[in-house]
Amino acid sequence: MSDSIEKVKERARKLRMEIETHNYRYYVQDNPTIPDAEYDQLFRELQQIEQLYPQLITADSPTQRVGAAPLKVFSQITHLVPMLSLNNAFVDAEVAAFDRRVCEGLYVGHMEYTVEPKFDGLAVNLCYENGVLKTGATRGDGYTGEDITLNLKTIKSIPLSLPVYDPPPLLEVRGEVLMLKTDFVVLNQRQIAKGEKEFANPRNAAAGSLRQLDPRITASRRLTFFAYGVGRYQDPHMPQDKHSNVLAYLAALHFPVAKECTTITGLQELLQYYQRIAVQRDNLPYDIDGVVYKVNSLAQQNELGFVSRAPRFAIAHKFPAQEAITQLLAIDVQVGRTGALTPVARLKPVFVGGATVTNATLHNADEIERKDVRIGDTVIVRRAGDVIPEVVSVIMEKRPVYTTSFIMPSHCPVCGAKAVRLANESVSRCTGGLFCPAQRKQAILHFASRRAMDIDGLGDKLVDQMVDQAIVRTPADLYRLGLTALANLERMAEKSANNIVRAIEKSKQTTLARFIYALGIRNVGEATAKDLAAHLGSLDRLMATNSERLQQIPDIGPVVAQSIVDFFAEKHNCEVIEQLRASGVHWDEYEGKSVLTVAAAPLSGKTFVLTGALPTMSREQVKEKIEELGGKVSGSVSQKTDYVVVGTDPGSKYEKAISLGITILDEAGLLALLK
Ligand code: IVH
């Protein structure tokens, strides 16, 4: 090779290394160090070199991640070490039994484990020969999988070559391919825009994207990889002592390893880890379906060995499934507080997300049409955390010959008033207002709810009876209820009646923000109610303020302002408020405060973030206190945060606050500040 081509070759090598380093910083560390334009420039330079000198193209060049020609079929790859599965535990007792078996099998009192998220994606094996990614395969039946090398190469967080000078002759890395929740949302939006079918969940989207014969399609979908182990290897640097060190080694080789992986000791800590991850689950960027416990010592793993196709040294502790399949028996229409008509699926009971589900929301008519849901269909239902269960999709292959389509009623199914759908809205609404018993019930339930007037024990069954028997028509009627009226209701023992009367009495002492929120003014949620209370200081002032002046309050736009003005223009609403006050509902007002004096609120303009548990106050109490004084409470730490209030077991917010140099307060410090 001539001198000059040697130089070009060297430049190409440098560019590849640089580009892969930036890929690592961007896709694995989530911490890019150059602007996109600069990265593009490096990439283009490499492309140009390779166009001029095709003989210089290498298999591990970042240019080779995309654009390979479609395959006809996937070929098969036999795994050098089988890809086994894990046994599952669903309840604590099964985990206890696992821990006991492990300890007894090894004659030890307690065991150290590596604990990891159980990624809900697709298992893959990546085979590196002399440091270069040669093949990548699906798990298949555990012994033989499909060769999806070209597709895996398009995943930017998978290194094409190992960033070391003395690469091992052989290294098999095992892990899971998944789609981040945010990328899933973007993909589905794109699918809708193109008029194509949406994916039911990130796992299906990842599977659909990975099993494409055309790698260009895979390249257009953003997939991610997490490593959780190794297969066969010839690598003098591979740690031989602990699984946690194997993970650390993989991370050093630039493989993504979940930051939730850690080591702990003993059964108690296993169960605590499960609880902790369960709480974080909805906030993790990817879907998981449980956690995995692995004996940390590799020697002890060996000693325990395998039984049939699963290791004795590891177990998956699964979360209750969030999705299940069932039959849709009927579609009813529910009327909400603001008259919105919501179609609700009545389902054959099914156990999902840790509870039996019989109803699931279908959102609105457009959603039903988009998902093509019909009565009689077999559907996938999802119940995640505290979210209302929803019908995700229909299993078309199971559609019976006879199904019935749903038609949105033209009139309210409860009061018979006309239902209308405004041009810019996705829902139809009952026009019956508070004459509609359904809206009235919802208004009362909202009024009594925990974040509003907080009347303990006033549930929907009770409110149904009160409204149906016309003993309560407005929230003000609640304060006129006597023991006798309550005790006459069905299933109401004297003691519960007493409790309710007491709870109603207690609710009379409230805050202005809670009261405003409780009124159920359209478009005025909890945050807006707090803003209004903090900026105006009195209910009379709120009732007298016009739309223009309301809009001077931060975060209040024309739509919200108009809803407020409309609400108080309604004579009936003002009467109810008058009656409530006359019954003794009261709060502290900040007379003398107005839009113009807000800046004088002691914590005005200050943003707080709370993390961990405080010794004497609940989060809710702290939040209320800060907001009363004009401060804001935010969920995440940023440059704009003024104070981070830290309790026991703080989360990553604490570390972030330290790294950004934000003032840290404990409870005592906070109380001093509030004084
Ligand atoms: S270890 C010999 N660790 O779960 C044990 N597997 O039933 C090998 N999975 O399909 C598996 N997260 O893809 C392991 N942190 C994790 C995992 C994990 C998800 C999947 C894996 C396999 C299944 C095992």
C-alpha cells in the first residue's frame, strides 16, 4: 500500500473510533459531548473515504450499521452455550424458598446476590471475535436462534467493536433488546400518521422491529440494548469471582448495563429491592416485568448448577402481569363530572396487574373506531399502576363471525339530554349540566374527594343513594345532612353514619385552594386552584375578577379564565357557595393580597424538590406549606431548582442536587425557612 493510502486508512480508523466513542456517550451514557452537526460531519467524512476507497471498509465501521440489503430469510445460528430460561417466583414465599434452597445447598447462613431488573424485551446473543461483532442471534429455542446480525448492528448502543487494544479472541455477550417507552410513543405516532397499525406495547414494537428481513426498517426504529451476562468466552480479562464484576467489566467494554443492577445480602434485602423497583417501575425509561436475583459468587453458581433448563442459582421475581386477554361483553356509556360521555368496556373478569378487572375504558368514539373494537371481540386489557384499565387492542385473528359495532348515543343515557360534540373536542358531552343526576353525583364525589374537601367515607355507592333519593342535590346539601337521613340509607350502620357526619363536620375547616378546586370549575385542576388562591387570596376577589385580569396570573390562559368567569356568572353556583359558607365552611383568606402584591409572598419564585421520607411531615403537608407561602414544588431537579428537601432513603435527585450545587435542606432546615 502506498504511503498516502496508509494515511487515509489511519484517518478512517481514527474516525471510526471517534464516532463509536460519541455513539457510546450519546446512546449509552446519555451524555453527548459534541453537537449533532459535528458528529454528522465526522460521519460524512468517513462515508466519503469509504466511497473513494471501498477496499478500506471494515465490518465494524459505523457506516455499516445501516443500509444493508434485505434478506430473503434469516439463517439459523447454534449458540455455543445454550441460552437457558429462569424459574419464576410470584410471591414472597417462593423467593424465601429459593433463598433457603440456595443457602442449604451451599451450607451457608446467608447469601450475597446480584439483583437486576427483568427487562421485558427480547433476549439476544452477541458474538465478538477478536473484538469485532461477528454475529448476533435471537434466543430461539435456547439452543438455536435466528441470525439477526444485520439488524442488531443498527442498534447504536451495541458496540461494533470492543474499545480495547488487546481484544479477546472470543466473547459472547447476552442481554435484552428493547424499545424505550419514549421511542415507543414516537413510533406509534409515526405509525398513525402513516395510517399503519400501532404496536400494542414496547415489547411488541421491539420484536416487530428486530424480526425485519430489511435492516433498513430496523434502522428506522430506535432500539436499545442492556447486557446482563456472558456466554462462551476466551478472555484473560474476564472476572472469575463475581457476577457483579462481570457486569462491571461489560460496562467497561461500553455495553449498556442498567444502573438499577446492584448487590445485596439476604432474603430481606431481596424483597426490599423488589418493592423499590416496583415503586420505580412506571418511571423507568423501559418496561420491566420483574426483577432477577442471581447468586453473586461464580464459584457458588457453579456449585449449584442447573436443573433441567434453568439455573438453581438465579430466579425471576415477577410483577403481576399488566396485560391480559379477555372477552369484551358489552360497551356502556358513563357520564363524567363535566358531562363527558366515556364508552366503557364490560369484560369477562380477568386477573391483571394484581387485581380482577371487569371494566376498562375505551376513551372515546374515535379511539374505538381507530382500534376497530367491536362487542364480542377478544381484546388485550392493560392495567398499570393506579391508571384506569384500558382496552389496548383487538386480537383480530380471534374475531367471531358476528360482532356488533358501537354507536355513540345522541342523547345522555342517564338524563336523556342531547349529547353534543364540539368541533375541537374528541368527546361528546351531555348538555344536562347539574340537572343530570350522573353529573351531579360526579360533582359531589369530586367535591368530597381527598384532594378537595377530603370527606372520608363518602364513596360512590353512598352518593348514588343520596342523589337517587334526592336527599342531596348539591354539595351544600351535604352540610345539612342529619344522622337520621344517613342512617336510613341502605347498608348504613349507625357507626358509619356517625363517622360520615364527623368527616363532613371536619371538612368545614379547609383552605381556599382546596375549596376552589372542590367547586369543580371546568379546566381548573388542583394546580390552577392553588395558583388562583395564592395570587388572589380571597374567594370574593376570585368571583369578582374579570377574564383579562385573571390572565395576568402566570399559567392562566384565555380558556381557563373564561371557564372561571362562566362558572361564577351562573347564579346557581353562587347560591351553592353562599349556602356552603353559611353552613360554616371556612378557610383563612389573605386579604390585602392581589395579583399586584404576589411577589411579596415569602417563597414566591422559589422552586423546591422533595426526595426521601421526612421524619414528621408527609410530602403532601410539606407541599401544601410551601405552596401556601408562594413557592412551587417540582418533580425533578434542574438548574432552576432552588432547594432540595432531603429525607431518609433519598433517590437520585439527591445526587443530582449535589452535582448541580443546589442548596440541600433537611426537615429542620425546611421548617426554619418556612418560619
Ligand atoms: S439471566 C441462565 N437476567 O428472562 C439465566 N435474564 O427466563 C439467563 N431476562 O429470555 C438469564 N432480564 O432474556 C437474565 N436481568 C436479566 C434478565 C433476563 C430479562 C430474560 C432473558 C430470558 C428470560 C429468562
